[in-house]
Amino acid sequence: MYSVLIVDDDAALRLILSDFLSQEDYKILLAKDGREALDLLKRQQVDILLLDINMPGMTGMEVLEKVKELGENPLVIMLSALQEVKLAVKAVKLGAYDYLSKPVNLEELKLVIEKGLQHRQLERKAEHLEQRIQESWSPAGLIGTSPAMKRVFQFIDKVARTDTTVLIQGESGTGKELVAYAIHQCSLRKDKPFITIDCGAIPEELVESELFGHEKGAFTGALQKKEGKFELAKGGTLFLDEIGNLPLPGQAKLLRALEQRQITRVGGISMIPVDVRIIAATNVILSQATREGKFREDLFYRLNVFILELPPLRERKEDIPLLVENFLHRFAQQQRKNIREISPEAMELLLNYHWPGNVRELRNVLERAIILAEDSIRPEHLPNFSGSTPSPSLSSLSTLPFSEAKDKVLSDLEKEYILQALAKSGGNKAKAARALNINYRTLYEKMKKYGINV
């Protein structure tokens, strides 16, 4: 049972809120002013704090600051009169989750509390998973709090503890190698090598030598014995990047090594046992490549044990502000420039762009912007996005019936408007709802529909 501390000098309001929330199975605590509230917080744990802004003696803003000083972290919801909205917004910036205007709509209060508790649970789970990954390595491309990235973190956490073969699928620039390395770093093999081979960059005649090594004199130019990637990765992880580009003869040799768990160097005769975990990645759909005869079916089924799909950046735009902040901090340090912010207009351009190159493209855009900027990132420091091609999700609409295409366009447009409103309001849902001219409940339902998590 969650505990709620209601802090308000209005006894009638305390009674109304107390009666309503107790019927919703919350444990109720009451305080008539800030000092009484702080005394209660020092003695016991509180999950939710309903805090009036305008109280005699100690204001709600002062109580909020004291709560943070105590190291307490309840879910804080401010209660404000209409003329106190600016103070409420300031309170949200200081760490309050949200605010409600008086007279309080009880159903809206219930909705805000439920959403806040759900958000807090997801936040803590995501922090735990990210911490586990970042204790050993902190890849910027894996930052995100969107539902799509939370699923990626959960999959990494689950599969890392096994020796299962993993196939990572995703567009170019989505961070497939970062995910592969994160899986390795969270596994029992983390103290062993992580070896990468780009299957699309090896000439066909050198595939066998690169994978399995060669003996001295095995072919012209083989002046000494060389260990292949399988041997170099002994006890660790072998990451086969862009596996879909591996030539068919090389696929057959790779399949044999995976099935037998042993290899023979080019020009050698002895079988060498290999103990490696295989993680492969591709930006093509291997099942389709198999049907087209470009990829061996038996190798596909050998790799297709655990598939991890990485979302393109255009499907997790709510992560862009967090990624931007991380890249700005990193590149400003590298280039020794005092740039820590991006203008709202520049952020709006980044949120509206569809990012065909995904996180890698965002990273390059911000690195360039840091070079050009002096104090903050503004639109003139960014590329001209106006000439970009339309989003793939829109360019493929011709294959849909008109009614479905129309619904999809409207849904995509509605989602973009909501994301922009949330970005402009700093994640404050009440303010975003007002900007969109819809009520809080409608915004909540639409965020749930589109998988938007602030």
C-alpha cells in the first residue's frame, strides 16, 4: 500500500482528498503546514506528497527544497491556485513530478498519481538495467528512456547471462555494435576478448584466413602463422558485423565451424577446438535474403536463436533530448568549448527530422555543431534539414488502402505534435495538454496509445 502525505492549510480540502484517496487504498497522512510535513517526513517514509504551494509560515516551494535536502524522493504533486501556475512550473523544474490547479479534479488527481507511480517504477527499473551496462562501459548510443529502449535494455539483461547466439537486427547507425559489446560486458565472458569482424569488408578470397587463420606458407604472402578471429576470441565473444554481406562460400565455412565448435587453419590439418559466444548483426532482413538465395537457410537458422531488434531513431524521438545532452557534454569536453545548451528552435529542428542515419547521424550533426557554435547550439549551426527526403513510414503509404493511409498520416502527425509539445514544456504533461488544447486525460490516453513516456 502506497502512503500519501497531504499538506494543505485548508482543512476542508485535506478532508476531501483524504476521503477520496483512502477509498483508492492509499495510506493517508495529513499535515496542516510545511513544518508539520517535514517532521512527519523525518520520522517515516512517504511515497506520494501532495503539496500546496501557498501556505502560511513555510511555502510549498520551501518545503520542496527542504525535502530534497533531506534526501527524500517522494512523488511530489503540487497543488496551486490559478494565479500560482508560474510557481508550479518552477516547482516541476525543481523536481516535482507535476502540478494540479485548484479546485482539484479528483479523477485527474487519481490519474496523475497512477501515472506518476508507473513512471517511477519504470524509471527505477531502467536505471538498474542501465547501471548494470554502464558499470563497465557507457555507450552514448544506448541511452534512452523510451519504451523501445527499455525493451532493448531488458533483452540485453536477459540474454547476457546465457551463452545463446544473438542476432541483432537494425538499420545502419542504430548501435548494433554497442549492443553486442554491452551484452559481452554483462556476461560471464566479460574478462575475455571481444573480437569484431566486418563481414562485408573482407575480400571473398580472404574470408577463411580472417576467420580461421592460416599456417606459414599456406598461400603466397603467408610468411608466418596467423591466428584467425575465432582463436583470438577464445573464451570471449566473436561479433560478426553485417553478417548478411558474407559471401556464400564463407557462409558455408562459418556454418561448419559453428556446428562443430572447432576450426582448421588454412593450410593446416589439425582441428582446433574453439570456445566463443557468437553475436551477429545485420541491417538486412535475413529471412528475405534467404528466400532470395543470398543467404544460406541453414546458417540463418543457426544464427536465428535470439533476435534483438533495434528501433530506428525516428521511432524513439522522445530520446533525442537525452542523446543531445550526452553528445553536447562529450564533444564540448573533447573540443574544450563551454557549450552546455541547445536553443528550443534548434531542438525543434532535431525533433522534426526523421534521421535516416539514426544515432550515428545525430552524433555527427552535433559534433559539427559544437565546432561551429560559440555559446549555445542554434539553428544556423545545424544542417539544412528542409531538403531531406520524407520519412520512410510515409513514403510506403502507397501500398495501403486510402482509408488506412489517411489514418496512418493523421496518427503520425498527432504523435509528432504531442512529442513537440512535451519537448517544449520540458516534459510537463499539464502544460503540454494546455498547449495542445486538450485535457489531461486525453493527453494521457494518447501518450499511452503511441508509447510515449516522459
